[in-house]
Amino acid sequence: MSEKVSKFLSYVLRHCPDDIGLTLDSKGWASIADLIERSKTASIQLSEDIIREVIRSSDKQRFSLSDDGKRIRANQGHSVNVDLGLEPKQPPEILFHGTTTRFLDMIRSEGLKPMSRQHVHLSPDEITAKAVGQRHGKVVIIRVRSGEMWRSGIRFYLSANGVWLTERVAAGFLELPD
């Protein structure tokens, strides 16, 4: 049940709130009460307890509760336009991106692009990048010279769940496998 709820929350809070008539504010927050009520149109039964359990038990920490506990939002990965209110932050010298072999030629020529999302997602370690990449096929880990990017004026942001975000990564900042 919690995987189904997590996927549903990811879908409506990151990509398609309109599908259930949910409204996100400019920072991506939605009322939990409204989410519970509107989820009924999608034939999924939510309660505050179920939502809190999914947030608590998620190993990827995809969601956050507001300080007052009345609102929820996705921590990153939005295809809808939201401002997470993140301040630029200096990244470590190297970050990682997990992908699959079928995308390597495109990445070699175009770098990393956010595609349908607002940001490129980068991991602080190879293990996390591998877990992300293996969902889509034979995994390849790309090293990103993020410190060099930062010194050249490119901004990075650290999401609440430890994912590093940037607008794009030019091919010149990538260390790709042969």
C-alpha cells in the first residue's frame, strides 16, 4: 500500500496536481486535507496517518511536511513550475549522475539536461547514483565536476532529501566511461 501511495503522491505533487483538481502554491505546497479529499476522485484512500507513514518510512525522503503539519510537498523532481525556495549552495568537488548506457551518446554531445523536470538531479555518492540509474536499464555512473562548475558561476541547490540540483551540466564538466 505504501508504495502505491508514494507513487500517487509523487505523481500529483511533482507532475499532475490538476488530474485530481489539487492546487499547489508557488512553493509546491498542498493542503493535506485537500489532498485527502481530492484523492477520492482517483480511487485511492488517504488519511493523515497514511500520508505521515509514507513520509516517515520513505528511504528516499521524497516529501516534506510544513512546520505546522498541515501541508505537504515533494522535495524535488517537479515537472510543474514551483519555487522550492532553495538558496544556492556550494557543492562538493564531485557529484554523480546515474543513467543507462542508451543515453550515453546523447549525454556526450549535449551534457545533462533536466528533460521534463526543472533541474538535473545529482547524487552525493556513487551508491545513490547507481540506485537511481538502475531503475531504467544497464547503469552507468557519470562523474560531474561540480566544484569546477560552481567556480565558473553555475548555481547548485541542495534539496531537503540530499539531492543536488542544477539547471544543466555541459558535456565539458562530465567524466564519462568509455
